[in-house]
Amino acid sequence: MDAAVKSQIGQRVQRYFLEFLENFRLKNDDGTYETESYYLAQAKTMVLEGKKTLYVKIPHLEQIDPTSISFEPPVLRDVIENKYMMVRDALNAAVPQLLEKLEEPELQDAIRKARETDELKFSAAFYELPTYSGIRDLRADKLGRLVTICGTVTRTTEVKPELLVGTFQCNECNREVSGVVQQFKFTHPTLCPTRSCGNRTNWTLLTEAKTTRWGDWQRLRLQESENEVPAGAMPRSMDVIVRDECTERCKPGDKVLISGSLIVVPDVPSLMNPSELKQQVKRSLNTRSDSAYGGGEGVRGLKGLGNRDLTYKMAFFGTFIDENSDWGSRGAGQGENVRSDDKMYLSQADKEKFQKISNHKSDCFDVVARCIAPQIHGHLEVKKGILLMLVGALGKRTQEGIKLRGDINVCLLGDPATAKSALLKWTSTFLPRAVFASGKTSTAAGLTASVTRDMDLDGERVIQPGALMLADNGICCIDEFERMDAKDQTAIHEAMEQQTITLSKAGIQATLNARASILASCLPKNTYYEPTQPLHKNCELTPPIMSRFDLMFVMQDIHDETNDNNVARHILDLHRRGENAETQPVLNQLELQRYIRFARFHRPKLTPGAHERLVKCYKKLREDRTYVRGACGVTVRQLESLMRLSEAIARVHFEDKVTLEHVNMAFELQMSTLKRAERENIDLEGPDAGGEAAAADGAEAGADDSAEGAGKASAPVRPKRMKITFPEYQRIGQMLTRYLWQKEEAGEEVKEEDLVAWYMEQVEQDIQTEAQLEEQQSLVQLIINRMIDKDRVILIYRQSEDPLRPEGRVLLKHPNYPVGELISS
């Protein structure tokens, strides 16, 4: 295009764009326009904050009132989008002209000083383009156009100075030449203007001259998103160049949208500094190939310089960086970053809905936990653990500077086909900074960090971030954790507890942050979990690793006819109806993200009652010799885990205090799954049990060893605690609920004393002594209390009319519990 035509287009674009900035006003709901100019108000804020970038929404170019301008809005938008690099300088020049329109006297001095020193740094950034291009789709036909690309940042360089306009001194005649504009490479004057000089190469840059302008620049490495990679292809990457206020906007692991333009930069070695050349090119440049040095060929132009043709490489010039809000549902809508520290704005409807859920203290935890991975049936306890991991606890720092982590680590130890990987995949899509890794294909360096040579930086050693660094302030999901080598597992010890990664290699000593929660899944040692064996003999994890997990869930594939029927119906319903299946939770994914983010704003404090309860729970763990957490026993880490879980549960309830109930829920969550799977028996505690230590030393009896109990007890003694095997508890519980259901169908009320009497009639043929009679009565009474208080499969329909006879209360089967289904808390 002719230079005169380019200049004319630039002048018109600058004039029309300035006219747009002065006259654009937002449209009200009634069709009228606001009185104040939108971009003049933004310009005032920009000057007050000392910023140099004006942000312009692309849709605004066509939403302006046509009567207030003298150009066609679609034409201006078309020129900006298709000829962006050609008119970029004109668009940027309109920004300081807009600042001159501000009439406030207190802003004029700041504007004048800024224009004197940083005239070239004022820029206009465009965002909210209707579509975006993938990195794989960037071709030469998009050169110079305004486009938006998306991807994951994998590497960032340090912020470096960039020469924008240079002033040079001729070393032959000492004449200064100013106003030499640089274009993505070092450019000196082509010829000295002195008539008798003729210098073309011998120049010195005057770095301190008033007419020399410097700016900041940074190079990012952007990798395309995994959902854009075609089958069988490797992810593509591209270098992104950002300047001034766009620097330090992102870090490795961020999923971003970058608006800007595709550019071409020379990649010929003769235009680079010697330090930027690759080793093979250096060798070819240093090789003398003329006949005087024994060569058989003469100098043949560019070939003699080591390169046979002029090459270029693609790069992307970014002008606007924003977080990609489309990461959560992979193209199905926007997501909310639950780990963001920015201010949160909730609609009144959402606030009322969240407050209504949190007001139900009895089942708030269950309701929100069911919204975790709604396509997966059951596993409520595991979903509670994932919910607490997403909410997190409060990180603390002691007076000595020691950090106490607030992130919660969870391990899923389960049989094949128990939805472990599905839970990990769902969690990895719930957060923007969540990384999914597989244990077999991950190494210590891949999980933590490695030191590599960057040939683009003169072979300088740089730190390559691993999965835990990329998941900083997020979650790292590691599948098949048991397939990792032992030396690779030990590499994450520091990251799991201290949440740092220390490197001491290749002359680099660095401590890096890895403030991430770890969600790991692993198979048992013999493929299927063996309940008769303790936990540490079922998995191949070392005791130091096991002690660092706050929660360890055992997911067993139990053959149960009712549960199998429900799972089969659920899966087939998903396959048949897809997203329209009847599995809609109370909160959809976006609402759940907002709920968790709102919960994270609460900072609960420990109450004295909760403090005492935590001490008792810890003492109970230490005194209970039958419960050995793997081969490592119970350590102080389990006390800190209880504290973290209690704080997270208080956050879920929107509470500012950690109460006794929160500690009890945390303790039950930590203990119930492990104890049931490990010992296959259940503790039944009576309401008159004394202290924890007294209860631990109380009498113990099983449901199926009645003869032994007869020998021990010669007098009827009501035990404070009894133990019963899990299958026996299920058998008795299902007998009781089936009887309640039958009476309910017949329209009859059942009192607690009648239910106990009916059960005693069923087992009277097995009772031989009075001690066995007392034992069975106590056992069924404790089972009924547990089914009411903890499992909640039996409801109290009406309390007893006589306070002295509490067994006169009327009981009812819970309407949501199907008869014959597995009883679980």
C-alpha cells in the first residue's frame, strides 16, 4: 500500500476514534443515553491511578448513538479488526488527545507530566471480540488483524527493558541522530546524514539522551488448551510478546485470553546478536570456506554466512490479557474462580438461596456435598471430603515465621470401577488452576520443578515449573498414585506439608511456592481392598506420605442388590437422556462455585468448647490402640487435620466460629470410613457414656458372641459402649426398618418399646440366660439410637407424653430411605 494512502487512513482513523471516545454513552433500559461519556470517565480514573492504557470494548463501536458522530461505526470497526497493526499507532495517539479533553485542573498537571515522559506508552487495548482463534488456526492470512487467542501459560520470562525510540551517535563524525523507531528488533540508522561521512555501521546508542525512550516487555509461552488439540496431535505453543502494563499479568499455569495481533519477526542469524545464535549456526559462521584455508569452494553469498535463505517466525503481540472464564464447563458457559481474592458481587437471589441452605444446620453439609460431581451416584462421604478440600481452611503463621498450611489433602483408596478417576477429572475442571497428572507417567521433576537450558536466552539455565507449581493456589489431581516410583513419591513430601519446593541443582538455589491441595487416587495392593487387613497392608504408600493426607477414603465395591439397581438406573439414565437426566442438584456448577467462593470469605475462630473437644478427640485417637493409621500411628498431624476440617466445615455453614458440632462432624468424617473398612465393626455408644477415656475402657461385646458374654457377665450390667460387626448392624437395622415400613403401610403407629419388644420376640430362641437378655435389649436400644441420631433412617414422629418414659416415643421410617438399602451415615 502506498505510504501516502497509509498516512491518510491513519489520520482518519485517529480522528474518528477520538470522536467515538468523546461521544460514546451507555444506553439505559428505557432507550435513552446517559449524560456522561463512558470513556471520559474511564480516562479520569486512568489518570488518577497513573495508568497508561485505555480499555475499549469492541461491541461499543457499533452501540454508539449514530446521530452524535460523523462516520459509519461498522466501517471503523472493520478497519480496526482487519488492519489493526497498520492503524495501531493512530489509535494509541488518540488516547493522549482524549486526556486533553479533561477539564479538571487537578488532572492537567498529571497529564502534562505523563505526556512529557511517557507519550509513547499511552495505548488503547481492545477486548470482548465475538470469537477467538486457536493457536493452531493462526496462519499468514491473520497477520496484522485484531484477534483473540486462548491457552495455558507455560513459561514467562522476566520483565526486560525494550528500546522504543533510539538516539544514536555516529562514531565517525560524532553527529547525533534521534527518532529511530525500533520494530521488534534492534535497528540503527541506515546512513549518517552528514554529507561527507557515509557511515552505515559504526554507531553508539545514547541510552541517557532525552529523546531515547524505553519500555518494559515480557515474553510468554502460550500452549493451546487440551480441548482444542485434535486426536493424535501434540499441543502447539506460541511466543506472546506483551509490553508495559500487560507484563506480570499472569504466571505459569494460568488459563488466559489474549487479544492482540499476529506479527512476523525475522529469524535470520545475521540479524541477531552472536549470543542469540544456536551452536550449529555459530560453527557455520566461524568456518572459513575459501581456498586460502584449504577449502574447495569460494564465498557464495548468504551460504557463506551460514544460512541459505531468509527465514521468519510467527509471534503474537498481546495488548490485553484476561482470565479465561470458560475453563469450568469446557465451552458450556462461564465459570467462577473459587480461589480468587477479588471482590465478589452476589445477586440478591443467589444470596437468599445460599443463606437458606446454610440455615439448615442439620443437613447443610449433605446438601452442598451432593452437588459435587452430580453425575456420580453415591459416595457422599467422599464428596464431603472433596467439598472441604475446595473450601479449605485458614493458613496460619506463627510468631517464629513457621507456616501452617490451610490446604487439605485427600487420598482415595478404592477398588476398580468406583469412580475415582471420574471424581479427579471433575475436580480438575472445577478450578482454573487445577492440574491432572497420572502417577505412572509422572516423575519427580515433572511434579515439582526442573532446571533446563533455554537456547532462546543464550543457554541460560531456567527453572521449568512442574505440576505442583502450575497448580499453585489450586489443586493437583494425581491418578494411579501407587504406580509412582518410591523416589518420585518422596519428592512431594515437602510440597504436601511445607507447601514449598526447594531446588539445589546446576548452581541454582531457590525455594518455590507450591500452595496446592493434593487429591490422589490409588488402587489397593491386591487390586481389591481386603477388610480383614489393616489399612497400611492394603496400600503401597509409605507412612510419611500417609500421615500427610488429612482424609483417606476407602471406596469398596460392595455387592448389594438394592444399591446395584440404583447405580444401574442412574448410569442408564445418563446414557439415555444425557445432560437432561434427572440428576439436577440443588446448586448447578456456577452456583456451587459462587457458594464456595462466598464461604471462603469467612474466617472462623475456635471457641473454647471446640478447643476442649479437639483435645478429647486427639486423646481418643492416641488411646485407641486398635486404630493404627497405616504403619505410622496417630501423630500431631492428625490433630492439625482435625483443626483444618473443622474450620472448613464452619465455612460451609457460613459460620464465623468453630463450634462443638463442627468438630464432631470433622471427627466422624475422618474416622467413619477408615474404621468401617479397616475393622468391619461399629462402635455403639450409649447416651450415658462418661468421658472419652472411660468409654474406651468400658465393656465391649459383639452381637454374635453371646455365649462368651454369658460367661463374662453374671449380673445384668448395662454397658456404656458395645461393638457390632458391620454386616450384623446392617441385618438388624434392615429388620427394624422393614417392620416400621410394614406397620406404616397398615396405618399403625409404632412406639420404641413396641419395636424393641418385637425384635426380642424374633431372637428369643437364641437367648439362654438373663445376661444375654439384658445384652440383646441394650444392643437393639443402641442400634435404634444410632439409626436416629447418626444414620437418620428412623425419624421421631412424636415424643413420649411421659418424660419419665422416653421409650414411649413414636418412630417412623425415613421416607427417603428405601427398605433393604445399605444403611450409611
